[in-house]
Amino acid sequence: MVVKEFFKLSLRAIENLTVVYFGIKISKSVIHFWEKKLKPYISEIVNQILEQLWDFDYDETFIDSTKFSNKSKSQIKIHVITRYDSINRVLYPVSISLSKSELIIPRGEGNFYGDGEYDDKKVLNKVVSFGYNPIIKRTKRGARGYSAEKRDEVFDEEVYKKRSICEGFFGALTNRFGGRLNTFLESTTITRIFIRVLIYSLTIMIRYEL
């Protein structure tokens, strides 16, 4: 499935190439079945691999979301935590989820940027307790409590402008794979989105290894 997404192949095309890559022929129906059934596990699989990026150098940490559409016009929203290494000018993901409640935030330091969508008590508590400065936009119905007070203490409009850096991640995914997926089922759409993030992450790992 990773090879299929990396080379932007159809199910029929990857079926013919499985012999070349793996020495056995895997039918397109089996690959499609895997894509449908992998949804309950794909988040855990990808996030375990993303943990390999937690120890990489970084200056800033971000959280943002975007939506992907498929052929049935359904929209799948994902939340991604990214980090930016200004020396190597690399933006890379460290966590991905389908909802804010499932967010995995690695411990760290420095500024953690997010728009008003993440002015949420649970999110703020995680961000602050894990060692970050919450540069998160306050909303009219902003969160309350100690973490919210910390947000108000450190927030600065000029500093917040750096949040736009994280938008480059979704732009890179769209440029590489396109913004619309050639799928109808929600389960297949989610699996392919996560695999695309995985491919992006693997290219970052290879880049650092080189």
C-alpha cells in the first residue's frame, strides 16, 4: 500500500508490480480489502513510526488541521502536530489523529502554536504540562484555568505569525499527492491519508540519515 501511494498507482497497476517488488502477486482485491480493514489500526501504526522523529532537532512545534475529500464528496478531517527545524529548513510531523481528543503530544520545549480551534482546556493542559509555551489563539469563549492563564501570559501577536509555517506541511502533501482522493469509502480514504503522511515522514527520516 505504501508503494502504491508513493508511485501514485492504481490498484490494477500495483497488482502487476507486486511480483517485481515482493516476488509474489497480490491481487488488487486483496490490497483493496487491506485498505478498508486497516482503518482501526492505521493511526497507531503511523504514530508509532512518527515517534522516531521525536528526537530530531526542532525550534517550533505546531498543531493544525485540514480536510481531504474523496469521490463521494465526503470530507475527512485530520489533526497533525508538526515541528520545524530552522537550521535544515525541514518541517515534519510527529503526531496525527482524527480528533482532538486522540491527540498524542510529545514532551518538548519552546513555543507550541495553534489557532483558535485548539483553545480547548484539554489541549492546553496537555501542551503546558508537556513543557511548551502555548502560543494558541484565544477565542471569545476561551478556555479557563491555569493553562489558559499561561496562554494569556505568553501569547504575542507577532510571535503567533510564525504559526503559518505549519501550513507548509499540508501544502506539501497536496503538491505531492493532490487534494482529492480517488476513493468512495471513508475507511479507505482514511487509510490512504495516513499512508501519505507516513510516506512524507519516511522521506524526512531518509533525509536526516543522509
